[in-house]
Amino acid sequence: YGRIYTLQVLVCIIAIVGLTAAQQADLVKYENDNTGLGNFRFSFEQSDGTRHEQIGELRNAGTENAYVVLRGFYSFIAPDGILRVVKYVADENGYQPEQGEGPGALPPSAAASLLG
């Protein structure tokens, strides 16, 4: 009985280590262009398909009402295998996400328009 229990524990540990290793991803692309004057462009992509791209634009510069408008998207492959995409704007009206899913949820032209 003790050997079977030990074997079960060992199998569970190996499975957990294997799942942890499978969930790790490498950074394959990283860009960060920040002038320090309020405007910026940021993006990264991982080997597991996770992506995030964002631009920031300073509005009302030099006034007490200055703020930064953020536009971008992030995407990832969900555990069910479906590509999940969230496009968003964050501005004086708050955070405004729009979720999509599946192949083509965010066409390249849409991504290009987000990034100028």
C-alpha cells in the first residue's frame, strides 16, 4: 500500500511539473517607444501567442486638465483553444473594452489602425 501511495504522489508531482513547464512562454517580441513627453507605443508577443499592443497619446498638454488616452488590444489562447481578443480605449470616459473571439477576431488592419 505504501509503495502505491508513493507512486501516486510521484506521478502527481511529475504531472504538476509538466503542466507548469507547458505554461511557460518565451518573449519573442518587445517594443517600448516612450518619448517621456506623454506619448508612447508599447507591444510584446510571447511564444504561446499572447500579445499586447498599446499606444498612449497626451491630450490637453500643459494644462491642469492633461490626460493620456490609451488605445490597444491584448489577445491570448484560452484553455478551450479559442483566441480571445480584447480591444480597448481608456480616456476621460473610463476604460472601454470590447471583447472578441475566434480566428480573425482582430484583423491585421484593425491592429494597424490601433497602432497608427
